[in-house]
Amino acid sequence: MKYAISVHYNSKTHTIYAEQGKTLAAILREHGFPVDMPCGGNGTCGKCGIRVSVDGGKPAAQKACRLQIAADTAVWLDRAQRERV
């Protein structure tokens, strides 16, 4: 099943689609969005932290390298937008 991911980046909203089971970091990178992962996606550095709202829920901080897509998702990549959410 494909899920919609609304990516808020550079003051624009981009909608991309992804299959269940991939990490959000992998999906974002595949679509050309920047994700900082100096630890290689091992979940140890915390640099891939972003704001995420899953299935319309309240936005929360998540590690993009650890979050697997299983529902429609909204993501905030800009620093200013992450702080407002």
C-alpha cells in the first residue's frame, strides 16, 4: 500500500508517495530532500531529528532514520517550520 507524505520544505509543501516499511530518511533521500545522518542511519547521533505528524495526529519529534512509514504522514524539514510545529 502506498502512503502520502506531505513534505514541508523551503516554504513549500511537496507530496510524495511511498510504500509501507521503508524508513522516512530513505524515502526523503530518494526524493532529493536533505536528511543529515552522520551515524549512517544507526539512530545514535540524533541529527536526522524532524517533526512528524502521522495520520493527522499531533506533530512530534522523531528520528527519520528509525521511523518506518505505515500511514499518511506530514514532515517538517525547515528549521523554522520544525520549531513552529
